[in-house]
Amino acid sequence: MIKVLPFFLLFMLVPGISYAMHIAEGFLPLSWCLFYFLLVVPFIAAGMKKITSLYELDKKNKMLIAVCGAYIFLLSALKLPSVTGSCSHPTGCGLSAILFGPLVTSVLSLIVLLFQALLLAHGGLSTLGANTFSMGVAGPFVAFAVYSILKKKNLKIAVFLAAALGDLFTYVVTSLQLALAFPSSSGIFSSAVKFLSIFSFTQIPLAITEGLFTVVLFDYLVKNYPEIKKLGEFKI
Amino acid sequence: MKKNILLIVLAFAIIIFSLYMGSQRGDLGGADEKIEEVIKEISPNYRPVFKSIFEPPSGEIESLLFALQASAGAFVIGYFMGKVKND
């Protein structure tokens, strides 16, 4: 955090447009749309299978998966202001990735993204694959990895960093997806730097906020529903 | 419990700080439309391949649907919290 701070301050002084959130309908060439659809299919299939096996294992999991989905619904509806002068929203995927792993999270993200694409013209049907990949696969895998590495050292810090970094990484991947599809005249790299510098800075305060909320909810769940700790032991 | 309240207060402080800083630097507009401008700047010949099937006819309807999404999520979380506490 301290290392990032100078850049953070620098960025606040540099005017410029900022944007964030999912890739809009139509703003990804067809071949890339197809590529990401194919890429997420195995994750969705494995996620559905895992959800079915979780139901069979314990009926209570059904309710808890619903809570994780509801948390994604809630957080991704909240467009929050960012220091860069534009609004973006957190993803809410951290909780689900921590409790049930990234594959279940892929399915839940798909549901939320579908809702937003159909009813809100936010994201899009053609870009559903790409958005599911960034929000439901890339982010949750980072969150899950961070949580797995840190949970034995400090549970709360593990939850905080998992949620915050998963959120941030989602938008890093979105900028890379845009850069790959729209390389500037001087190449993919300069395009990526452009998308990334704007994207990641907008998302930093939101990622911290999401981390804090997730710690509070996780703490409440652990205290009132002790079985939840067993869930953390699940493998991918 | 007290710690959690502090964390929530901290989260709100970050949001309020961002609102203050952000409103001085930009219009705090919804950002996805701006993607369009940047993409057009990078590749001027690009035309959107698809259009949304349904778009909320006005800002009011859009905020209605976003509020519906948030409240549906909050309802399920609240229901579960109440249930596990009483079980």
C-alpha cells in the first residue's frame, strides 16, 4: 500500500477520464466474444457440478450459496464514487470464493451478469463470456488463492485481502481484455498501460470498501453459524 | 462487535472521502459509456457489433432496477442472518 501511495497521489493530480465496470454490449469483436465464451464453459460446467454436490452434502449449503449470490447481487448494484472522479461498483465475489471456491463463484457471477445484461443494459449478452471470465473466474481464483495462503496466519486479514485483491484483479483482467481486443497504434502494451492505469486506480478505494464489508459479514457468519469454518476447508 | 462497527464506519469514511475527492476531479458519471469514447480513440473504425436487447427507458427506471437488485440481495442476506440467530 505504501509503495502504491505516490502513484495514487500522482494520479489524483492528473486530470483524465476514467471508466470502469463491465465491457459493454457490442464493445468486443465477435471473435473475442466467442473465445471468452468457450473459455468459461468448463468453469461453469464444473461449478454447476460442484453446486449439485454441495446440495447433496448438506441441505444447509443451499441457503448459504444463496447468501453468497445475494451478496454479489447487492454489491454489484452499488455504484460507488471513486477518487478518480468516476463511479464503479465492487464485485462481491470474495465471500463466495472464500466459502465455496472459485468454481461456484463463476456460476453465481454468470447469474448476476445475466440479470444486469438483460434488464439494465449493463455489460451485455455478447460480452457475457468475457465479463464472466474477469468477474467469475479470474477475480475469484485470486481471492481463493490469497485466502488459502493467509488463512492460517490471520483469518480476518486473509478475508480482507482475498475480497479486496479479487475485486481489483477483476478490473485488471477487464483492462487486459480490452487492450487485447483494441491494441493502440503502438501495440498491445501501451494500450494495456492506458486501460490499466485508469482502471485499477478507480477500483482501489472500492476494493478496500468491499474488503471491509466482507470481513464484517464473514465474522457475523462465523459467529452465528460455526459450521462455516468447515466450508473454508473445501478445495477448488 | 465493536470492531465490526469500526470497520463499517471506516468503509463509509472511504466512500465519503472518495465522493469528496472524486467530485472535484470528475463528474462521477457512470463509466461504461466512456469506454466507448476511448475505444473510438484507439480504433476509430470500430463499430459496435451488437446492441442491447432492452435498455431502461430512463434514468429513473434504471435506478429502479438497480434498487431492486440491491434490495433482493439485502433481503436474502437479512433473512439468513435472522434465521441462523434464532436457530
